[in-house]
Amino acid sequence: GQISHELKTPLASLREGTELLADQVAGTLNAQQREIADILRQSTAQLQKRIEDLLNFSVAHLRNAALHVTPVELRAALERVLLHHKLAMMNKGLVLALDAQRITLPCDEEKLIVVIDNLLSNAIKYSPSGGTIRIRLAQVREQAVLDVVDQGPGFARDEQDQVFKGFYQGQAARAGQVAGSGLGLSIAHEYIAAHRGDIRIVNDAVPGAHLRVALPVNLSWSTQ
């Protein structure tokens, strides 16, 4: 909408200007100027991510926002998200252990991809270099169950009730390991709830975090 446009347009100019400076299009930079330009480049990229998170979060909280439900093949959706994160995983030397069944269910594909993207982004962000991320997709009775398991610091027991609330930053993030808006899991929770599904932390990954999404396979949708 209008707010989205008003935020994104000046941000795009900031990013383009910063790129021009960093790429030395407007003239050669000395070492200190290059360092400043690189910091600006990183900061504008972070700002863009935070603004996108905020816009997604405001959309997620519109309770009457319609779900655009179509039959979605979950493994294909998962593979699309994985492709998007391939370079980030390569840069950290991460190993992917993927075990995914082919399951088709009625859902809003765009929103589900946001959920998967947030879970995978977190797993990559928190993973130690050379770590393994395990992803499993299987049908368990009347549910499609997606498990994402990393070898990062995991969730402290006393913060597990908080991680799905907006703007919450876990202990690992506060310790400086990860800079983020704290909105990713909150958005995921909103979208999964809209699908009459469930997202939760499973306490079996030591060390690490294990997040599980369960979605009904045969849900009949109404417009209400």
C-alpha cells in the first residue's frame, strides 16, 4: 500500500547511492572511505530486511486478510526456498540433510513460503560454520509435518513461550550472535495459525533448535 511505497522508495535510493559509492563509480575511495561505504551498504541491506519484516508483520495481523488457497506441492515449495538460500549455506559450509516426501495440500503458497523462508533463515543464521541443517517433510496421519533442525545455540527453556511474539529477541541474539528484528517466528506463527496449523519448539536438538510446523492435509476452506 501507500506506507509500503513511502518506505521502499527512499530506501531504494539510499541503496542505489550506496552501491554507486561502494563500487567507486563516482570516484576512487581511500581505505577509510571504502570501509564507511561498506558499512553503509550492509546497514541499508539490514534496514531493507527490517522494513520488509515490519510490512509482513502488519499484513499478518490483518485478521480478515484473505488466504489465497490453492493445492500446493510442499516439497517443490521447500526446494524453491532452499535454492534461494544456497549461497548463504555455501558461504558457511553448511551441510543439508533433506528428507522430504511429496505432499500436496490446500494452502496459501506465498504465505507458506514466507514461513519456510523464516525457519531456514534462522537455521542458517544460528548454525556454526560447517554445521548440519536437517529438514524433514512427512505426512503423519492427517497432517503434513515439517521439521527444521540446526546445530546452533537453540532456545533457552525460559524463553520458549516468548519466541513467537513480535519483536522478541532470544538470548543468543542478545549475546550478539544474530542481529534481527525478532519478527520472523512471529510472522510464521501468524501465518500457520491462519492455516489452522501449529508451530512449536521441539526439545530434542542438543545443541541446536528444532522447530516443527504441522498443517492439516484435508482441511476444507471457507471464506470466513
